[in-house]
Amino acid sequence: MLMGSKTTFKVRQIVPDMKEKMLNYSMLHRKCRDKFGLRCLPGECVLQRAVLVRKKLSAVEGGGWLAGTLFCTHFRVAFVPQDSEKPDDNADPVLLGDHDVALASIEKVVAVGPSRTKLVTANSSLKFTPEELVLYCRDLRVLCFLFDRLTPETQAVEITYAIAKTYQPLKPGSILSFQNAALGSVEMRQFLSNRTPDSQMKLFDCEADWDGELERTGATDWRVSTINDRFEMATSLPRFNVVPQKVLDTELKKTFAHFNEGRIPRWCWRHPCGSDLLRTASFQNNIYHEKDDIRNLEAIVFGSHQQCVVVELGEEMATLVDVQLAHTRLRALCLGDISASAYVPDDRWLSTLENTRWLDHIRCCLKKAAEVACLLRAGQLTVILQEPEDRDMNCVVSSLVQVMSDPYCRTVLGFQGLIQKEWVMVGHHFLSRANYYRDSDKEEAPLFLLFLDCVWQLWAQCPTRFQFTGDYLLALHDSAHLPLFSTFLFNCQRDRSRPSQRLPQSYTPVNGCWREATPPDSTQDPLDPLFPAVWDWALQYSPQRRAQFSQPLTNSGPVHSVLNGNLNTTPHYHKPNDSTLGSVFLLSRGSFTSPSHLLPWRIGGGSGGSYRKSHRRAPSSESLSGLERLQKACLLPESCRGHSEPQELLPQLLGPCVGIWRECYLRGALQAQAYSHPASVPSHHPLDRLAQEVQQLRDRLAAAAVAGSRAKKQEPHRANVNLNQNANGGTFLFSAPRVSVARAPPPTSALPALAPRDAGKRTFLFGQSQDGRPDLRYAPMPSSRLSKKKGSSLAS
Amino acid sequence: MLSTLSGSGAKPAKPSFVSYVTPEEINQTERECSRKEKHPDLLPGEVIFCSAGPILKSTKDDLFQRGVYGTLLCTNFRVSFVSDEAPSDEEATQLFKNKLYGENDIPLTCVDHIYGGFDDKKKLIVSGFVKNKYPSKIIVCCRDLRLFHFSLAYAKEEDAKKIFQGIVYHCLEPKSLKCVFAYSYGEKTLLNKENQTKPKTVMFATLEDWAQEMKRTKGNCKLVPNNADFSVSAKLPQYFIVPTHVTEEDLTKFDGKGIPIWCWSHHSGCALFKMASLPLMQEDASSQLYKSHVEGMLNAVAQTHLYSVKTEELSDSLPTVQDIQQSYSKFKQFFLLDNTNDFWMTDVKWFSSLEGSGWLDIIRQCLAKAVEVVECLEKENTNVLIMEEEGSDLCCVISSLVQLMFDPYYRTLGGFQSLIQKEWVVGGHRFLDRCNHLRQKDKEQSQAPVFLLFLECVWQLQQQYPPAFQFSETYLTVLSDSVDVSVFSTFLFNSPHHMATISKAALEPGQRSPVSWPTVWDWSVQFDSRAQDLFINPLYAERSRQDKPPRKTHRPKHQRHQSLPSSAFKFSPSAKKGFLKDETDSLKKMLRVKRLSRWMNSPDSAQASTREFFVAWQRRPLDYHGLLLPCLEGPTLRLWSQRYLRWIPEAQIFGGGSITIMKKLADLLAEVQDLRGNLDRRACRADFNHQGVVARAKSSIQLSSAFPFTMPRGRSFKPAIPTRQLRSLIMDDLADQDDEEPENLGVV
């Protein structure tokens, strides 16, 4: 069985001659930067090189073999195809080319000889000349390089050694040197610090982003509290937390002690129906609750509503160990074991898949999230997700709920913001769960990957309702295995701001600034690399790949601007007085209870006379499989319901409806590669082609229109305007143009800015309905610029 | 059209129609019908046997176990439920309406099982169930996997008994072929049968069709016209093609057995033949005779191309017909679930139970065998002769699959229909016995969904290479349903000879012309043209003019098989090492330990050679109009979800599924056309509008993954619980309640 974290590798110092070699090469590469066609990063040096190598292309890449040169630097294994065009020296550095793999994501190196295969480690010696080199990666890719007969034997052997010696997955120091190799150079630091952040992207590390989110969702009775600005209240919480308006900071201070790790209930999202989603760690039972405290506690728990449902995630969901085990098994199933060459026979594949229980865990998460989404939909509730630590399953469920219920979260920007908000800022243990340094084996659990798989399931069921594609999810999945991004390298926000010594005192908030990448103080340790955020996709992927991140066709349903926040969808029937206390229910195992221990202070406190031992059986007239029914009711199409509400994207979770993420898990499987024809891999080709054709035809039509109007000498300008509008109207192929909605959500309308230039047009046509809206009052520049451009091109 | 027709149709008797119901009964039912004025739109020739009401049909797709009251009728064509409620005429549901039977109708031949509900106990009703007792509930399982629950509790006892017995009688009792509805339907629709507008399907009923086919594939075999009146053999089609060296005498020797029938010629010249094998008995005189005959036949086959032939006895390596039936009946149980709870129960073990049925594995084996045959034809350029006892079951599956993989013509709609006509209908697949529509006891053994198995294999291929097929998944599903509608001549007979005798017999009463049954290929009988649009795959990559026909880009190494014919044709397995690869079936292993042991050392090499072949094919750029090889790995074989999950509301993805992409593609295509049209018009007129686009900008949220078979439709209920539960929980005054221990409410 392939157990990534369990394999041990002997650690060995980089041999001296290799250091020499590094130096030599680095000298060399100053002079001629791309002698062999490899475009090195600043400071990167080539350790070894092998010519006349062929790389096996995966089915997605088109299959077959690609001839070129193989390099091993101390950052990556790079492959430069023979006939690739000369790299542009002035272009921005890209960390990894399309055919490269970072050393840190390599898990195993296997050399295939004429008669045998051998797992090559740092101190193993090869007794044969490898004909084939297979690299197993952590992100489930398998790269296969074939040495030609003409490849000098020494080169083949040497490069195998070089890779085996430098990748060293288990040594903490090696990660550091890896990071330094990638980002440590002065040029790289300069480059990174000069990167202009995407101003539309919400990182949720400043007050404005939270304010924006409150405004977008229309949660007017909540405010952003800066009480944890110096991480004094709770070390793992972000600087900014959203709490009810009516609770003052001074009152708030006292509540921290009542919760595990001081993680008080915090607002994370408001459903358009007016319900609020909160998340919290478990209550501390052993603390005496003063009367004043209780009032504050209740105020925090209930927020602006009378009822509160606590969703306890601790007991029903898979534990970390379960998830880790399932993932390990899944890896073993999908990759097979090269050394044993034991594959699961075809007729046992399905049951083996079932036995991994990975799909069960996915279903469990999706189910829970669907339940919560339905619950929120009921309106006027406060739903609190509770987990002992509030840093694992809470992240999964709360973000899934938002993906299901909030169309904005299904756009690229919205999704990234969501991950920032629900994972990065609240302190998911990215570092421990990913276990890059191999020092937290017990903590390792791919929860984030679990979440991505859940999203993929949603995406696979309703691909047309997402703006991003499977490619995007895949890219994110792969990046999570690369220990280079600040997003995934820290356990909480406090840690994240620590290494660069940016403490709150010297911190001056700049709106929408890329704080991670702000130029460091000159006093800083120059060896400390500057980690970029993962969202800077241009750093990792070529424009071609990034162009596939967003769908040519999205927005089958109109993006409901109910979520814009400007519509007051939450009429407050009765503002709760401070004295009236609401009722609390626990949702667990698909049913509601109101056990007494739910809010611990209510037991002992006896305050305000409102405390009541309130557990009772609900008048359940129907023997229901309640949530299933509710879900089904939600699933019914819009037309069946009286009024148009935003429709949740609820997943179907029956066995036949849940599938395996082939593009991710099976891409490495050698047998699967062998047995599927490359071109048969589902792709967007027909869609793209058609989309292009539609656009061409539109252009021609427009041109003809212009020509026609010119010929008639009939106010050419006016004609243009009309045309433009017409063209825009026509872009709403699949969405009902709702002109009644005045304001487009700013982030959505700014999407073209994210899309690469060349893809901009396509995105413009098929991407967002918001864009083309005639009313551009509130839409920021990008779209208006685009439409102007269009107009001018029409005129010309 | 049908109220008048039903009046005349209800008249008791056309002489050719054998009624099991006395005229009195019919009159009575007629009276009752007119009294209630509730009857379905009867088809021409359809007669109502009995009816009862009110019957409660419980609807599964509802949140509540709500029901619809209505009348249950049994006619000579179907069991029909007519709802008391006004029919909803949503446009969407009308779009894919089957003209022959509606959503509440069950053609008699489509009934798979009937269960009776006796006080919460479910009992399988078998034919001969003539007790006086009748159940309070009838559960009808259909072959297209629909499930109906009818409650008889509200009907008058007499009525209930009658309808129950009527349904059981007409659905389950053995009957003669003449009672099949096609007879009366064929008679009635005789006159309006001229509009066969789309005769692109080659029926292979004439000599020219076969000659044409041989010319198309450049085969060089001999067309035999002798059997036009079935004088040579009743088992063979009227016209067929054999190797040139087969003599007249050979043909008549064993009553149609042991003759290699040409199926298809590869462009290299080698060809695929199929043959009903001769029984290989022990040492006696006839066995010697057989052997020499077979030897001679093989020689004849070999001389077609390069003096090489490989033989393959399919029953050796593929599951038997009984295995197929067994596996399928296990498999379909997963989709015939009474209620949601059952579904959730099975759901936990979904994958392993799916695997346990073995259905997917049978599909895999068939595809794998077809790939092997393809390999022989393509790589080794040998003739291939596939054999089987009857020569009309798995032979049909394999040979049609091989042709489908090779020949892009068969991947068009018309071509595919021609292929089925050629290999299955004319080729003599015993449709009647395999479906056992007549419910004959002695035929129960031979019942097996062989044709469905073939469609499953095609579906797998189509899933893997969507642009290569002109027809859509929906088409395959509809085709698989049509097998069980007893209207079409295509699936009604055991062989062409059978059909000919039957239609001749039907002629006897002195009618004007022989009864003509519609073939299934006349889709207008079932669907209107708009619905037929859904049969076309929008992704189909049509071959453009400039595309060259698939070329052997790599000239196969011309290795002549120099071995002497006589030695090459041995039946001994060792001679075809590398041909037989799959010996996975453990049961068979046990049965044939002796023979298997000889291969034990070579399966690896066999697998390797197939794999090599696959890889070599994979290297070449994929040509959707060339050879297609299916991928057979564990994860790639999938469940035909449209066919099997379409009636299960729990498994439908509303507003999702691949159908939304398809729909978008279709929309985009339409828009392209629209724009093109606009552009053309633009040349003459100055103004243009986008109305067409706007009109089509319907949201695909309305669709579900089971499109077009079930539509999410307006249902009149409210979302239940737990919202309401919660509400009531909240609203009630808590103080009124006793203190109790916390307790879980609800279920699960």
C-alpha cells in the first residue's frame, strides 16, 4: 500500500561536489540564462541535464510522447520540449512550466531498467542504466520520462541520482532550501513584492473586506470588531471578527473565556432569506457564568434572531484519522503500487472504491451542508456550526453551505474569497494538515482536498452553474501540495504575519492591498523568502492553462442579486428585546432536539427567569425523513414554487450520483492512461468551438450592420450604440436578463479583469450576464472598458 | 381521434382476433366506460377488456405518499390508468410523449412482474394464480423499470377482483402469438402506412441490399439466393453471403448449421464470419462427418484472404445466456425499489452490490472479446470465424460490436439501424424467445436480455467517444424500451422464416393484403418529429468532405501465415494462443480445469499483446471515423444512468447532469444557425433582431438529469419539515410541555 507519509527516506547531506556544481551552474547561468532552452528562475541553478528524453503525455495533454530535454534544478524537474519557442526573457517568471514538476511534490522516484524497476532514494545506487524514469507526485500525478538510446548513459544515471538526492521529502530543512531555491533570490523577492494584487480579490485581511461582505449579504445588524487586532483575545482567530452590532467590544472581551481557544461564535454569512450562519468552538463548561456574561453570550449566540439552531459537527462527521485513512486508501487504489505492480482487478474496482470510504466521507459532508443550507433557507434563524476546535469540519461545512446557496461563491473570485474567509483567516491548520515538514504525521488529514472534492461533486452534477471549471479545481488541488504559498503554509493568521515581523503596530491598513506581498522592511532577514498567496495564478500557470479556469458558458440561471445586499430582503418582524430570550435547538442526526446542556450557562445561571429546562418532544405528526424531504422540496425547480427565490444548488447524494474525480485521481494511474484514448477525454472543445463561432458570426453581423448603416448614412454613431446594446443583450444566452436589478455585484462584474487578456473577449461574451448589463452605473471599469472597446472596434 | 375509434374498437370481434373475454363482458365494460366516460385514447384495434375504479395510484415522486384516483383498465395492448384529475398539459411533458402509450400505461408485454400486496405482505403473483382472493394492492414492475402501485381498496369488491384477475390473466398467462397486439394494430393501421418517409434503414430483405452491403465493404464472397423460400434452411435468412468456396451441397447438409455466414469485410480483405456450430459429439459416425465438414468450411473461409483464419467458440469464454439473464435480474433489482427507504438502504453498499450483480463485468467481457476480434482483423489480418451453438445470440453481440468499432457507417443513425437489421433481425436472433413475450413456460429458460446487453455495450462505447456516434443516449434508451412494445415486427419474431410463415398464415382469412406490421425504425409511430430530434447527438462530428477515408497509415507488417491450412484450423486452444485472453470467470475455470491448465502459462502474454495493440492504436491520432477501441478499465465502465435511474426521483439531478451541457450545445448550435441566417438576411435587409435568441434563452434549470423521460413538474405540495417541525416546535409554548429526557425526534 502506498502510504505517503509513512515511507521513510534516509536523509543525506547534499554532497559537496553537488554544491560545487550548483555554484558552477549558477555562475554559468548568469551569463547565458537559457543556454539549453530552460528559463530558470532568478537564483535557480541547473544541477543536471539529460538530452533526447521523451516525456509521456497524459491523456489530457493529448497523449503520446514529447521529445525534449530534461533538467533537474534544485527547485524542480523541468522538461523543455524540443521545438518549444524561445522563451521570452522579459516575461514574468513562472514557477513551473507546463511540463515541470516541483521537487517538493515528488513522492517517489522509480527507475525502470531493461529488466527491473527500482525505487531510487537519496543513497541508493543504481546498478543499471535506467531506460525510463517515473516520478510519482503527491498530487497524484505520475510523470514518465523515457531515455532515448542516444541519451548519454551517464546523463541518464546522473539525472536520476540528482533527482533522488535533491527531492528529499522528509527533511524539514529541505523544504526550506526548496523554498529558498524558488523564492529566495533577491530578484524573486523584488518581483514578488512588485506584483500588483488583484484589487477585486477579497482576502478578508482588512476591515473593508468584511464590511463589504456584510454589505453584500445585507447583514446590517452585525459589525466588524477589531478587538482581536493583536491576537490577544484568541491567537487562532483573525484580526477582524464579525459580531452583533449591539454587543460592545468591552462586553465582548469577557466572552472569549467561555469558548474553547477563545473562538467565540462569529458570523460568517447571511442567507438571502435572512438567516445567519455562525461558527464557533465548543463552549467551556467549567467556567462560572456571571449574569452579565450571560446576557452577552446570549446576544452573541442569537444574533438578530429569536431562534438558534446549533449544528454539532463533532460527532457525526468523519474524524481526521478517518479522512486521512480514506485518502491513503484512495491513493493506493488509484495509483497502484508500482513496486508490487499489483493493481486492483477491474471487476473488483468498484467495491474497492467503496471500501476506501472516501466517497462516504464526501457524502457525509455534502449531506450535512445541504441540511444546513435548507435550514438557513427556512429563514429568520441563527445557525451555529459547532465543533470542538472550530478549525476543521466547520471550514468544510460552512464553505460548502455557501457554495450551495450563494451563486457568487461559484465564481472564481467569490470562491477564492470564500476560501480566504472560511479557511485561511479563521485558522484552518493548513500546515499541520498538509504536513509538509513531515513533523505532524498524526495531524495530517487532507481536509482541504476533501472540500475540493465535495465542490467537484457539486460541479460535476451541475457544471453549468459554476463559473469556474474542473481545471480550476484541479489547479487548486495541485497547488495545495506545493509548499510555496502563504495560503497553505501556516496554521493561522497570527503565524502568517509573524515571519515577516509585520506586527499590528506597524501595520497600516490599505484598502484591498496584497499584504502578503508588501515590500518587507529592509531590516528583515534577507534569507527569509517571501511567500506569495496561491491566488496569484500567473505565478504558477501559463496563460493557456489559466484560460481554462473559467467556463465559456456559465450562468444558466440568473445570478440572483438578492445577495447583493442592497435589497432589503430581511424585514425584521420583531427586534428581540434584550430581555426576551429565544429557544435553542440542536440539529443532530437529521432531527431536532433541545437538550439542556446545549448552552451551558443556562443550566447553572437561572438568570432572567427565561431559563427553562426546555427539552421536549416535538409534535412530529408525520413520521418523516425530514431533511430528505426538505432537501427534495428545495430541489424542485423554480417554477413549482410560488415566488422566485434563489435556488440552492443541492447535491444528489445517492450512490449512483456520486462519482470519483477522474481528472484528478485517475490521471496518474498508469493502466488508466494506457487504456483511454487521449482525445476521448471530455473537454470543452465543442463548446469552445461553438462559442468562438458564435462570436465570429456576431462580429461579422455587427460589421455588416455597420457597413449597412454607413451605406445609408444614417447616424452611424447611434447605430453603434444600439448595436452594442444588442450585442450585449444577445450575450445573455442562457440567462434571463433581469433589467430590474439595478446594481451588479461589483466583484462579479469585475471578473474580466482576472481573465487573461486573450480570454477576455470570450468571458465577456459567455461569462457573466452582469457584465453586459446596459446599466453600468455601478459596474467598475473593466466591463465598461470592454464594451467601449467593442464599440470602437465596431466603429472602425 | 380516438373516441370514435374506441367505440368501434370495443366491438367484440374481428375474426382473426382471439378473445378471451366473452362478448357480454365486453359489453359490460363498454357500458361502464361510457357511464364514467373515462377511457384512454385507444389505439386502432385496441379493445378494453375490463376496467375498475376508483383505483388509487400512489405516486412515488411525491414528498407525501399521495395518490391519484382514477380508473384502471386492461386492454389487449396495455394496462392503463386514467386519472380523475385533469391532465396537465405542460408543454414540456408533451414534448417527449410516446404516441402509443402514455406515462400511466403499461404495454402488456412490458410487464415484468406483478406483486400483490396482502395486508402489508408482498407476494409475487405467478400465472395460474386463480384464487378467489385478490390483493388490496397491485404492484407492477415494468421491463423499462417503471414501478406502479395501484391500490384496489377503494373499488367495489367485484370490480377489484375482476380487474385483478384480468390483469394477471392478460399479462402473465401464456398466450399465442396471435393475441399479441401487433395483429389487431397491424390490421387497423393498414391503410395509413404509406408515409414511410425515412427509409434510410437498409432492411436486408432483398438481394440488392446484401449485394450493396458487400460492395460497400469490398467483400469478395458469394451471395446465396437459394433460400428465398426457405428451402435450404428455415434457420437461415432468405439471402445470405458465404465464402466463395462453399458449395451448394455444403449448404444443405446440416440444416443451416455449420455454415460460415459472412458478416463484414475489413478493408484489408479479411472478413468476419459467424457460424452456428455443430454439436461435437463423442466418437461416432456423424462426428467424423461433422469434423470433415467443419474442416472444409474452414478451408473455404481461409481462402477468402491470405489463407488464415482464427476461430472462436464464444460459449467457451463468454457467459452463457442463462448467466446473462441471472445477472441482469439481479442487477435490475437495484432500480426497482418500492420506496425511498429501500433506496437509502441499498445505497450504503451501492458500489459493491452493483459489482456483485456482475452485469458490468459481462459487458466488459463482451467488449473485450470484441476488441480481440478487432485485433485479429486489424493487426493480424486474419479471417475470424465466431461460433456459437445457435449462432444468433452472442455471435450477434460480438459481430455487431466489431462492426460498430470498425465502421463509421454503422455509427450513424441509419447505419446503426441497418446493422441491427442485418445482424439481429435478419440474422435470426430469437427475439420472441429471448423476451418471452408470450409467457410460455417452456421458454422461460431461454429468456435473456441479449439485445439489451448489446445496447449496453454500445452505450459504453458511445459514452467514451460521444462525437463518433450520430445517435444519442436517448435513442438507445428508447430503442431498449421499444423491444417490449408488442407493436413492431422487428422484435416480434424468432427468425425471418418465422416472420414469413406467420404473416403468410395471417393472410389466410382472405384479406386484401398481408398484414403489415410497422417496424420499429419508423419512429413516427411512437414519436413526433420534434421528439425525434432528441435522437440525434449534437456532438456528432460529421465527416467533412475533404476528410480522407480512414487509411491504413501504418502498413501492417505483411506476415503471411505460412502454416498449412489444415494445421492452422485446429480447434485446439493452443493454436489460438493470444486470442483467448479472458478466463476470469471462476465458475468456468472450475468446469474446465483440464483445458484451462494448458493456457495457464500464457494469459499474460495474451493480455500483453492486446495491450500492445491498444497502445499502438492509441498512438495514432483519434479518428472519429476510424477504428474505435473501448477502454475497459474498472473505473471507465459506467452505469447507464439514463436508462436505469430515470424513474427514480431520488437520483435525479434537477437542473444538472450532462443533459444541461447537451442542451446548451444544442442551443448554441441553434444560435449559430440563427446568426448565420441573420447574416445572410443581413446581406439584403438592413435591420435585424435577436428575437430568436431571446426566445430560446430558456433556463435549463427546468431540466433534470432524467430528461427527457421524466420532467420535474408542478406539484401541489408544500415543503414539509423540518421547517414546519421546527416552526411548531418554536411556536408552541414550551411551558405547556412536560419535562422529558432529551430524545431524538424524527428518524435516522
